[in-house]
Amino acid sequence: MDIYDKKDKFFVAVDCIIFGFDKGKIKLLVFNRKIDPFKGAVSLVGSFVRIGETVSEAAVRILKEFTGLENVYMKELSTYSSVDRDPGYRCISVAQYALIRIDNDIKTLIEERGAKWFDIENIPELVLDHNEMVMDALERIQKIARYEPIGFELLPKKFTIPQLQTLYEAIYRRKLDPRNFRKKILSLDVIIKLHEKDKTGSKKGAFLYKFDYKKYIDLQKSGYNFEI
């Protein structure tokens, strides 16, 4: 008898933790679970890995299948393997995460597929160990934000320093001192001041900036200390 026939069998799943940045807030993408147990309950976007695909390939397929989203760069977070984590069957899950900017096209796509965004401060109770996965992913992003410049993909091409600060406050989930933040971000020399102002908030307005793409990428590769 083949040695493989004697071994225990179990499933491998992928759960996609997709955070979106929209109007100064971090949101989590969820959908209603389509299978038992807990069919209809709020869940991360996830399913099983097929025999002929890698975990990364499965994540891409599953995200597109359930939400319509494509070209989302996901990173591996961790493996969740508690024996009793899934009452349906013995199942190990490899969680993947991403942080993207939510635009109108993405909103429409998500709504059409029946998925939805929840403000990170008001996440409902999720199935299985998905709440644990979300907290782990948030902690990972907060750590990354301290040594990689986050923002190029999440903000408009032209933005104000207060808008950039709002992004970091959403990631860190706490208020930051405006003077310290401005001083720190300007010291990194990755943003270029423009001769334009955003006057949507006041008559005086705030100067707009854009990222210096080359310096941004160089800083991203070399790492930096962004403690506020």
C-alpha cells in the first residue's frame, strides 16, 4: 500500500484579509459565508486550495471569484492550525493580507458581488478564528509602517500633509501630533511641494504635495525609522 494512503487527510484553506483606505478610514472586506458550518455568517473572503495550485494562486482566484477584485498584491501573514479551529473538518488556513485604496470602481465591483466593507473600528464578530487573523494583520501593517513608507498607492496623486497624517492615524489607530508629523515626513525628503492648494477645507487652503517616486522607492528598499 502506498505510504500516502496511510496518512491523515485534511484541508488547506486561504483567507484573504483585505483592508481598504477610504475617506480617512481603514475598512475590512468581508462577505457572507457560503458553506456550512456557519453558512450566511460574516466571514473573511476565503476558500480551499485546489490540488493544482499554490496558496498564492488560490488567494488570487478566490478573491476574484467572490469579490471581482484583481491585481491585488497580497502578502502571506501566518498559518492558523489549531486542531479545533474549524468544526466542519480538520483544516489549516494560510492567511494573506493587503491594504488597498478604495475607489468608486472598487466600491461598485464589491457591491455587485455582495461583499461589503466594515469600518475597522466596528468589525462584527467573524466566523472561526477570523477576528484573530484581522488583529494579527493590523499589527503587521502597523509594524511595516514604521520602516516602509506607506501611502503612494493609497493616496491621490496630489495630497495634503493632513491627508497623509490621516492615513497614518488610521493605520496606527491613534491621533498624531501635527507638528511632529510634518517635521518627520519632510525630513524623509520623499514628497514634493506643489504650487497648488486644496481649499475644500478652508479659504486659506493647504498646499498639495506629490510623492517623489524615485526617492520613495529608494527609501522603501532601504527602510527607515518612522516613529512619531
